[in-house]
Amino acid sequence: MCQKLVLQGLNRPLKQERDFIRAIGKKIRVRTLAPLQGRRNFTGDLKNFQDGILHLEMGGKMVALSWTEVGKANLVYEFKH
């Protein structure tokens, strides 16, 4: 009998609503399907996820993104020495 151990990598995508709920308080990177506010890439701390809206804090400013507009999202890991 052979068993496989599958480990999710550090760049595990956030795909489902429950993934975003678990990521509250963590830094994430989001790429939207279409440009919003003149950009497609957003990186910040996920402060809340409610009613299909991601609330990101980016450089002291809050940005609200609709979950339906998210093309790709991942946790951002920062390694400290």
C-alpha cells in the first residue's frame, strides 16, 4: 500500500468565501478581473469579509472589493529573520 502526503504550498489560493473568512487579519494579494480604481492588483491586510465584500487596509486606507470581481487571491507570507 502506498500513501501520498499532499501539502498545500505557501501560495495556496483563496477561492471560497470560507477561505477569505479564515484569512481575516492576514495580508493577502488580490488580482481583480477588471481594473478597479485604475488598478488590478491589491495587496493589504484583510480586515473584514462580509456580504461578499473584501475590506482591505492598504497603506492606512480602506479599500472595498467585491468577491465577484476577484480573479485570483493568495495569502502573502512575510518571512522574518
